Amino acid sequence: MGCFECCIKCLGGVPYASLVATILCFSGVALFCGCGHVALAGTVAILEQHFSTNTSDHALLSEVIQLMQYVIYGIASFFFLYGIILLAEGFYTTSAVKELHGEFKTTACGRCISGMFVFLTYVLGVAWLGVFGFSAVPVFMFYNIWSTCEVIKSPQSNGTSGVEQICVDVRQYGIIPWNAFPGKICGSALENICNTNEFYMSYHLFIVACAGAGATVIALLIYMMATTYNYAVLKFKSREDCCTKF
């Protein structure tokens, strides 16, 4: 057997679905965690400087955001390890294992571990659907503020008058209490907020973080199919000599 034929056989045993899911998962989690961390810090700065000048009014929100930033570190670490484990599980349930290391026998423990990966991946997939929905909330909030600023910039074309009466009240989103001062910004002051670097960066970073969460959901869906298929193959392999290339 030549080198070319050997390479073709090795490539034929690569779990491409798991490989694509791993790359997509790493990219999505990196975007979500990195951009989300910076965007949360920018959101706190905007609230402190413009919407809630009293520290006690947003003290709870600051603690929650700080806790979320620590959770982001944990999420990044967990999915880095989990993605590697699922990719390794995909490799070890392919025909490449049998061809390179001889006859491959499944055990009850191996099938149990594979079944555990199926269950855990399904749970993580459902959880990340919630994370994806939650990450869209700040995008919606920032979009409303940005669209209001656009109305202020061209009030005549939008059929509005009295620019100083056009306001944004972030208290209605529930992120700061109703007694927070000022809580509401109107007119040119609101337009100035939209022109700050903190608002511009936070808005776009939240969009990227939401896209990263969506990419992670897609990756987990691919993982679901791959782990389910691998588990089914192991069940068959316990009865007959068969292999998988998924």
C-alpha cells in the first residue's frame, strides 16, 4: 500500500461532522464569551455615566454583571474541554480506530459513556437555546436606543417634532429600579450617548455575542446527531462487526 492510499484511508476515518461541530463550537463560544464580557463592562459604564448616577441604584446590577462575567470564564473552559472530548469520542468510534489499532471491541462501559454524551449534549443544546434567546435581549434594548437616536437626528423626515420630548427610559427594561436618577434621557443628550464609543462598541459586541450563541446552538445540534449516531453504531457493534465514519 502506497503513501497516498494510506492517507486516503486515514482521511476516510475522520469524523468530519464532529470536526466541523468542534470548530463551530469553539468559534461560537469564543465570540459569545469574549464579546459578551466586554459588552457587559461597557453597559455598566453607560448606566453609571448617564442613566443611574447614584451607585446604590445599580449596585445589584453591577454584582449580577460581575457574576455573569465569571460565569463566562467557566463556560469557555467547560466547552473547550467538552468539545475536545466529543471530538475524541468521534475519532474513536470511526473505522480509523479499527484499521490503525486492530480489532475494536465495544464494552458496556463504553456504550454507557457514549449514551451519557448523548444525554448531556441534548441538555446543553436546550440550555443554549435559552442562552441564545437571552443574548438577544440586550441587542433589542440597544437597537431601540439606537433607533430613537436616528429619529432625533432627522425629526422632519420621521414626521416628529419636539426633539427634546423624545426620550429613552431604561427603567422600563427592569435593569435599574424605578427610583433611579435620572433613569430617562431625552433629546440631544440621548443623541450624544449614541455617539459615544461605549455605546457603539457595546451595541456591536452584543450583536456578535448573539451570533456566537447562535453558532454554538448549531454546533450542538450537529453534536446531537453525531453522538446519537455514534451511540447507535456502538449498540450495533456490540452484536456484529460494524463501524462508523460519522
